[in-house]
Amino acid sequence: MPGDQSPDQHSDPFEERLSAALHHVGGTFDSPGGALAAAGQAWGQRLRLRRRRAAVMGGAASLALVGVGGALLVPWGGTPGPRPSSVAVPGSAEPTPVAASFTGDDMIRTLRQLLPQGKFSTSEARGTDGELPPLALGVYDDGKGEAAVSVGLGRIPADAGKVDPATAVLPCADGEQSGLDSCRTELLPDGSAITVYQGYEYPDRRADTKAWGADLVTRAGQHVSVMEWNSAAEKGKPISRPEPPLTPAQLKTLAAAPEWRRIADAIPEPRKSTATTGSSARPTEMSGTVILRKLALLLPADLKRVSHGSQETGWGYVVVDDGKGASRVEINVQPDMSDVADQLYGAGSETLDDGTRVAVRQGPGEKGGAGVVAWTVDSMRADGARVVVSAFNAAQQNEAATRAQPALTIGQLRAIALSPRWLTDQD
């Protein structure tokens, strides 16, 4: 977004997805040489990273996905792919007991066993005992060229003991999405939801690096994210094969393997911050679906919504049209940003009576679209909760302008950013 560092300057687009992966916070991405490791680390740690360098999501929509449609998992037989699990499926006669913890070696060993035959070299691995969530990253070669492959695991906090996989899984875009060839979401027979997508590392296709993945959420809150590229790293390495090695069906099979759920169950419960206890744990990130719902309630009623999308947490966008052309509106919601407030709100910003700081920026877009301008209202409450809203005079930042000015005025953007709706998870 305007006024912040572009995601491409210091981090990989997967970090900005998403955050994901979402989901999911901690670390630093200032070393450009560790891009593949950064991608996996971003799966579980995106938001704390962004807090430390005060970056706000910009063009992450290429892999920030929302929608429906898809196919069920294919049978194990018939086509080459990840091999059947040796661990009993939950509910079977003899389930394998969940271990107290798993090491990074366990993660790598599991990934090796589930991949088709080929060579695999480890780039990074983490288990369930560290501050960062479990991760397996490496370079896989099935004889047709090297490919980066990553698996990240997490646990989604349950509301009253229940998780709705359909709303928690990474969603597909509700409309045309730059840089994405396909995206399909499906509810599986066991109640899990899975999204499989095929896209590119860069939405503007400045390089032909393809990024494919699968995101799965179970009713128990186990979260599995699989990513693969047609290069030995998601950036900084030459294209080594026409496409990533695993087909969409194989990605689904790999993500749904029971071994990952068993490891995810061993992840310690996340700490929850409360004002009454004085806990030092960081506040919970607002989900992308909640952000989109709140934004929809705050948009002017005369705007037609053309498409929308979101990350797992922290970010969303809507493309609107008032009859004068498409206009993209992006919003980033971040808790606990007080430590970088002075860097974000300098000369020209204002402080309201309740301590909220506000900065307004108007200027050219940052993603290369011809004639694109961006209007931004950046706000931070006294407790560090930050809401940044930007509107553009185009449907995509890397495409040509579709109108003279954004569809929302600075006053309307300010009203959205300062709305009390962002202070609660409720509408």
C-alpha cells in the first residue's frame, strides 16, 4: 500500500498472502537470500514480521483467494503421487497415539515419505516445540527438474470447541484474479475443507515462476498448507521445469495426509492476551472473512461490489463500481503496532482526542499500472491497533487506470478507517 514498503522489496509474495497463512507471527525477512525459508516461516509467522518492519499489504491478491467449486480427493491408486499414509486415519480401529512432540527431522521425514519417488534435500525444518510453528522446506527433484516444496502446519483456535472449515480455509477469489490460473475449494467427506490453487509468484508475470498450493482445515482446527514452485526457490533461482512437480490432485492428497494432522495436534495451544491478566501475548489477528464482512457494511450503499478477496488474516480487498469504472479498495487490520507508530505517523499526521493517530496519503500507485493513483488513510488507535484503507482508480494496481479518481473520497476512507467496528470481532 502507499507509504509502505512494497512486498517485493524485502519479502516474498507468499508472506503477504495470505498471512496467512496467514496465518501466525515472528522473525524477519530482511535477508533476500533466504527467500524459500522465508516463505515457510511466513506461513506461521507473517504478522509479527510485518509489525517489525511496518509493511502493509499491497498487491497480495495474486494468492489471497475467496470462492467455491472443486473436486474431491482422488483415490490413492491409478496415478503417481504421494504414497498412502502409514498412520491410521482418525476414527479407524487402531489409531496411532499422538506423540508429545515432533522434531524438524520428523517433519522432513514425513514429507519425504509422502512425496513421489525422487531426490529431496532439506532447506529448513522445524518441529512442534519451538516458538515458530512446524515447517518442512526443501528442494525436490522427480527427475524432471528441481522444485521447491514446503509444508507448514498450524492450529486454528476453536470457537466453543468447534471450527467451521468452510469459513476457515484459504478461500478462492469471487471474480477475476490477476496472476491466478485456477482455484477450487471443496468440502471433503470427513468435513474438512481444502483449497487448491495454481498461480504465479508474481501477479504481473515479470518472471514465469509458478506457485501452486493446497490449503486444508479440518473440523478439529488442524491447518495444513502445502506450496510448490517450478524452481529451486520461489524467487532468485532460474526456472528449472515447465510446471511444479505435483498435480492439483497430488497436492490435495499430500495436504490431506493424516500424518500432518497428527503433528498439528502436538502444537501447543496459543497463548491468549487479556487486558485483565496483563498477559504479554500478542492480540489475536482478525480473520480475512471478518474483515471483508465489516468492510462491506462500511462501504457506501451506492457502490456495486464486483469482486473481493482476502488473506487468511489481516487483509482484504473489494473491487467496486459506481458506474464510472472499477475501483479497488484494500484494507489492512493489524493489532499491536505501537512500537513502529513514530515511523508511520510523522510530519503532517494528526492525533485525535482519544489518542488515535491518522495519516493521509495521495499519490501514484506502486505496482506499475499506467495512470494508477492511490488514496490512503492510515490510522492507529492508542492501543496500537492499526487500520489502513486505500482506494485506487483501477481494478488492479498493476493494470491501467479505469477511471480518473478512486470511487471513495478521502472522507469516506477516513470514516471506514476510524469506524469502531474494527475494535471488536463482532459486526
